[in-house]
Amino acid sequence: MADIIGGEVVTELVRQLYAISKKAYRCRGIAVKLATMIESLEPTIKEILYSGVELSPHRQAQLGMFSRTLDKCRKLTEKVLRCNRWNMVRQAYHANKMEDLEKKISCFLHGPLLFQILADVHHLRAGNEVRFDRIDRNLSSLYDKMGSMKIRGGGMVREAMVTDGDLGNLGVGLELGKRKVKEMLFKFSDDEGTLIGISGMSGSGKTTLVIELARDDEVRGHFGKRVLFLTVSQSPDLGELRSLIWEFLTDCNKPCFVATLPESVSHTRKLVILDDVWTRECLDQLMFKVPGTTTLVVSRSKLACPSTTYDVELLNEGEATALFCLSAFNQKSIPLGFSQSLVKQVVKECKGLPLSLKVVGASLRNQREKYWEGAVNRLSRGEPADETHESKVFAQIEATLETLDPKTRECFLDMGAFPEDKKIPLDVIINMWVELHDLEDATAFAVLVDLSNRNLLTLVKDPRFGAMYTSYYDIFVTQHDVLRDLALHLSNRGKVNRRDRLLMPKRESMLPREWERTNDEPYNARVVSIHTGEMSEMDWFDMDLPKAEVLILNFSSDNYVLPPFIAKMSKLRALVIINNGMSPARLHDFSIFPNLAKLSSLWLERVYVPELSSSTVPFRSLHKMSLINCKIGNSFDQTALDMAQIFPYLSDLTIDHCDDLVELSPTIFGITSLKSASITNCPLIDELPRNLSKLKALQLLRLYACPELRSLPVELCELPSLKYLDISQCLHLSSVPEELGKIKTLEKIDMRECSVSSIPSSAVSLTSLRHVICDTETLSMWEEVQKVVPGLRVEAAEKYISLEWLEG
């Protein structure tokens, strides 16, 4: 084994690197970094060399790959030393080469590969009775000396969670994850080409979990100790990795990737663990159709099927506190005499993310309580606690953004505009992205799904429907606070007036002073997000926002004066006004709206809707209007009011949880441009206007959870474009019009939990119908229709009662 990695090569390489740092100006920094890194590795190399253990062929191949990288580094240092010290062009060229080598060596160090090799050596040399304490100490020291280098996955958490055998509640989450993944491994391991996934955001402890699984006796026993662990990384050598996997699966030394397997290949179970995989394309190249093979992929993205993917769960409060204290105080609890309040505040800001807890804890070790208070304040504003936190946590997660296309990355940064710990309605985000980035609705939704698959946000489905019945309108978006903090951190770089986004990280009593100090010149921001309490006219200062296209106003109060500078926002396209208070707020200075000639999307939540009059200036550009938890009063209840004149091009109207809406004015259904009308959770509405048939362009009609609605007008059946009808949870609705079959364009009907006991015989004429969701009482009737209408899918939904919407 000594010929795989020569200890004298490492010693000579370190000496040469330090010589370069004194001679070559352009190479000085990278040379010192490489020297420090490799010098820290030297004791570990010696332990492998002098162990007297013969490693397995694939372990030797892994070390050989690393040895060749060190040899390249040695040859490069010799070239640098021969180079004239004044030849800056040549030095710059060599510096770039050295940086590439530094990245390859970094990947080796950051992954669990070195740990696995040492574990094999230690196990073979001393037997099962010898613990890994000394090895863990060497690796911990190595991690601490790596300075500004990026830290992967759960490597830092492994130090806390694996080396100490008695961590109390800290291991509960780890054991839960192990149990769930083991269940999948044992259940599907006999299927051909099984792919199991472990997914989670950066720093959530994925690598910690998979290292434990690789060492688990039950797992190793199930696969007959035929387990291969490889770290792939962001820039892998796919040829080398494919060779290692092929050799492991077939026992063939030569990398001959053929369609027909050699006869000597056994069908015994084998487990290939691929850690830190970044893309599906990379994964596909590392999978082989060899019978008995199970692949366990660990990634920040969801690369396996949802049914065979374990999403790593973040730590609960007890686990998070124990891990933080271990890092900050070298014990698992808060020391006597230290402020429990400060510790709890810091732990709360880390939101159960292991990497953040470990790094922030280490940065606060041995610091005075006053320093802790400053860290808490910075964390609450979405800023890093200190430079270490920024370089080790934010930079670690920011690496995930490098794989996004530019537009998707901008969409991620837009998420910093929303308050922490709130469910964000999907429609608000879609509307914003449509206006900001010129996306179609479907494309914007695809971006959301992509960000969710990469664990950069979470799509939350309404639990009433389960996975099969959820529609586009029943989805909320949440985001881990550390991810939101990263979006804020990246958006708040540079001078205030030059930023693309003006964002308030948390609710304040007034606008940021930083904004006021620079209000003597225009702001370039396209997105402005303001989060305050009650605001009067005197609380605002003038702001010139000529490029602003999206304005989000979050507040908590009963009265709110709209900012006067809205009147000058000539490019404003999307306006979101959300009151997070307990009761609806009255908006003042709503008269400024006629100046918003380009306003396309309006979202009002928990406010009194301002009264409209015949003198109201038309909103000619408004296409979407959403009124959520609002008090509508007489706003739409004026017979002399021509809504079609005020909203001549409105195509999407949503009215939800407006409990004072007694009657839908006929003038609303005079807006012939409407394509989507969603009137939901309005408990007092008992009928629809008779002029419904005027809506020639209407494609979607949602009347969900209007319990007093007793009938549908026959004019409904004269809608020539209707595709989707939702009358679910209309508890007193006992029938639908007999002429329903006249709607030839209807594709989907949702009629769960209403009192309809029969369906019209004309339903057999619904030739475009593709999906019906109903109760068990009407299931058999729709199954008769299913026999006549080709391609129709009929489902009976289970009843579900939920109060989750009360969480706001």
C-alpha cells in the first residue's frame, strides 16, 4: 500500500508549496492554502501507511485516484518554482491550475471517503472492540484547519452526533431517519435497479445519516457486507467513478461497460451509496443494470421517486439545543449561570438546521453575552451572525444556487420578500413572477416545483384533499428561514439605491433608516417589500421608485395609510396588501389607485374593501384581483355600478373567506372578460345571479365551501367555454341542472361533500369530461356515465375535516 500514497511525496510537496508562497506573488495565497490543507492531512496518511493493513481493491483504487492528484500537484509546484518570479502571466496560469487541484483535494477531504478508509484500517487492525475516537479527533482537527473551504452536508454534525456515544435526545432524529431508510432498503432491495433517495437542504445532516447507514450492522448484513460508498461532489470525475462502481458490481478490473454482463457476475445483493450527487444526469451515468444492485443516492435535490425518498427531518427543539450547546459550550445543556434566554433565541433563529447550529455555536464559543446579543440581532434581520457563519453556512447553501439557470435563481431571491414563518399563497408568488420575469402561469409553477425538488422551498398541499385531489388553488409555499435569510443576504448586497430588491427582513415600527438616508436619489428596485405595524401619513417619507414593478405591504393593525409614493410608481404591475392582524384593517388614501395605469394584479387580504362608485376611474390593465378574508360590505352591491366598466379586462376574480358577502351582485357577472371565477368559503351566499350566461369566456368556476348555496341556475349550462366546475362542500346543494350535459367543454367536476343525491341523465353527453371527484353515494351513477364517456376517470373522495386554514 505504500506505493499508493508515499509519505515522502506528501512531505516534499508541502515543502515546495511553502517555497512557492515566498517566491511567486500570484500563487502565494493558493500555495499557502494547499500547504496547510495537505500538511493537516499528513498524520492521517501516515496512519494508513503504517497500519500494516492491506485494503480492499476498490479502497486502493480510491486512494490511488487521490495519490495521482497529489502527484499532479507536485509536478505543478516544480514548474512554478522554475518559473521566473517576474513572469506574472505564467504565474497567473499556474495559479489557476493550482486552484483546480485545490478543488479536487477539497472534495476528497469534505466527503466521508477518507473517514471510510480510516474506518476500514482501524477495524481491520484493532477489531470491533477498538473505538474510532482517535480517528474522529484527527478528522475534527482537519476540518477545523480548513479555513475558508466549503463544508459539505452533515460533516460537521457527524463530529457531534457520531463521536459521542451518549447524546440523549440528539440521536432521536438520526435513529428515525435510519429506521425509515432501512425499511425502504430492505423492502425494495430484491427489485431490479432499485433507487432509494435521501434528500434535504444543504447542512441538514444527510451525510451524517448515510454514514451511519453504511456502518449499520443490519444494513451490512442484509447486503452481505457488499457496500460501496462514494462521494460524487459537484465536479466529479465520472470516468473514475464509473470504473470503481463497475469493478465493485462485477469484480472485473477492466472498465468494459457492456450491455451483456459477464457470466461470472453473481446476482447477490449489493449496495452502492452515492453521496453528494448534484444532478439527475450525473446519477444516470453512475447507475448500472446489474441484478441485485440497490443504489442509495444522497442529494440536495429529489432525484429518486417520492415513494422511495426520505426527506431528512430537521432537529426538534431539544435536539437542536443539545447540538448547539455541544458546539458552544462543549456540553449538551446550557451551563449554570448563562442566559437561557439568549441560547433559546439563537437556537430558534437556526430553525433546527444542524449545520447552522454547529457553526453559529462554534462562532459564539467563549464570547461575552453582549456579543451574543449582537449575534441574535443580526440573525433576526436575516444577516449572518459573523464572518464564519457567512462563509460556512451561507456559502455552503449558496453553492446550490450555482446549478440554477439565471431566471430561476432570480425567482429564488424574490422569496426574501415574504415574512418568515408564514404560508405564502401560491397565487401571490405566481402573480409576482409573471409580472417580473415575463413567465406564463404554467412556467412560473414549473419554477416553483423545480425549487421545491431542490429543497429550496416547500410546497404545502391542503390536507383536505390528499395528494390525488389537490388543485393549483390549494397549495401554499413555505421556506426554511435559513434559506430566506440567504435570499435576503444576497439581495441586500451593495448600495441601497442600486439594489434590485428593497426588502425588510422583519416587522419594524418604521421604515429602515438606511432607506431614509438615501432617499434624495431614485431607487432602482423592481421589488419592494415593506413589513410594519400601523402606519399613518406622518410615518412615511418620500421615495422615488421609478422601476418598481412589485410592491408587497405586510402590516398588523386596524388602520393603515397607504404609502403616498405609490402614486408615482408608474411601472407598478403587482400590488399585494396583507394585514396579519386579528381583525380587518381600514385602508386610507385608496384614491391614489387611479394613477396606477399598469397595475395588472391586486391582492387584498384581511382589509375592508374600499367602496367603488360610478366615478371610479377604470382599472384598464387589471387582469387578476383576489380578495381574501376581506370585508366587502357594499363595494359590489350597487345596482348602478357597472363593474364591467371599472374592470374592463379582468380575467381572474377570487373571493375567499369573505363572511359578510351575502349576495353576488349581477354586475359582477357582467364582466364578460372573466375566465376564472373562484367564490369560496363564503358562508352566506345562497344563490348565483341569473345572468351567469354572459360569461362567454369563463373556463373555471369554483364555488367550494359555500354551505348555504342551494341551487345552481340553469344559465350555468349555457357557458360555452367552461372546463372546470367545483361545487365541493356546498352542503345544502341538493341538485345540479338537468341541462348539465349541454356543457360540451366541461373536463372536470369536483362535487365532494355536497348533498346531490342524483346526477342528470344528460351527463352522458359530457364528451369532454375526463375527471369526476364525488362521494360514495353518487359513485355508482358516475360509473354508469364512465361506461359511455371514453377516457373518464371517476373517484370517490374520503371525507376530511381540517381547521388548518385557521393558522393563517
